[in-house]
Amino acid sequence: MALVQLGGFFSGIKGSVGGTTFSATRAGITAKKRLVGKRLPNTKQAGALNSSVATTVAWNALTSLQKDVFNSYALANTYTSRYGTIKPLTGFQWYKQLSQSSFYFTGVYLTAPPAYSIPSALPTFTVTLNDTDIIITWSTPVDTGSLYIYVYGSTPIRGNARFQRGLYKLVDTRDIDYSVSFNITDAWNLATGLDYASLTPNAKFNLNILIFAIDQTSFNSGIAQSTTGTLVSGGTGIGSMVIGSTFVVA
């Protein structure tokens, strides 16, 4: 903090100028440097940022000829997002889309675009919630030899909106056999930072699950689908709702 003596044309100053805040005290005008806060990314944002940066670094490591091949790929193919939106991409954008999936599932960044193909549609699935487990079951088996899957799960919610971006976390199913029926409880706990079993006593909530396929050869994504699972658990006793000083008893 500094003391500023004014005179001549200026007899007083108040407010902020160039990051410095001026205010009047009994001793005179004081000047204080204004602190500017910096918004730090959360864990999910940091992970997404690191993945994006790493993919950009991998792109920059390609030769001009390799980049030209991706640019030609972009001219020949139209991108359909997991939500059904069709749009053109540049070679760099195609590289990021395909290579991020390649690295996530195989640990390898692409150096050339694979042959273009769209993954076969996933069968419908159900989500079963009980007191201890979150279980996903396909209506027909999934071919784990040709498809990878991304699974996104919501945190517990009261509504059943099919997709709310802020609520969904990527659930790592890479080490789980997802061909028929599979349990994602441990992976969901890790993704959300919650303990599913501790949430279930005397509880009622929904979990939304969103899944889309990745072709194991082309690394193109399929159209996403989502389903809601509902947990209704517990018996009698004092519920969690309190109105004023009155307990609401189940």
C-alpha cells in the first residue's frame, strides 16, 4: 500500500486505474494494487485440456505429407457427431476426433487416417439399480471384437433428462467385459468420486447412462443413446426431508 500526495491540477482520486485501487483515508489518498483471481480448471476440465493439448502436440509432430493425407480425408468425408449432427471437419479436427479415441482405447496416436467406416448401431440397453450395484444389460450381445464403447453416467438426479452435459462423467469400461451384461459400480464410483452403496439407503433417485460406439478399425463414433435407471430403496423410519422443525416420516 502506498500513500499518494495530490496537488496542482488534482485534489482527489477514487476508484481503480490500471489495476490499482485508490481510496481516501484520514492520512490521505491510498493506492492498493488490485488482486486479480484466476479460475482454475476442475479435474474433469484439466483432464480434457491435457488430452486436447497432447493430441495437438501429436498433430504438430506429423510431417507435412501426413497432414496433407488427413486434409484429403477431411475433404472426402463428412463427420456425424455422436448426437447426430452432421458437419464438415478440417484435417486437424478429424485428427483430434479419431486420434483421441485411438489413444484412449489403444494407447497409440494415429499417423495416418484409417479407412472410413461407421460403427454398427448398438442394441438397446437397460440400466438396473439396486442397493449395491449399477448394471447395464444389452437387448442383444455387443460384438466386442469390432466395437469399443464410451459409457457416460450421471450423478444421482431427481429428474430424468436424457442429457445434461454437466452431470455426465466418463465411466472407464476398458477393462470390463461389456458384451452382454456388465457392472459399472466401481468404475462409476471412480468417475464421480462418490460411493454408490452409501447413497442408496432409504433413497430414491435416477441415474442417466449415455453410451455410444467407436469402430475399432476406423475410430469413427456412432450415434449415442441414453437410458435412465431408477432406484427406489429403503423401508420405514425417519426420512431425509425436514420441514421447519417437523420430521417427515416414511
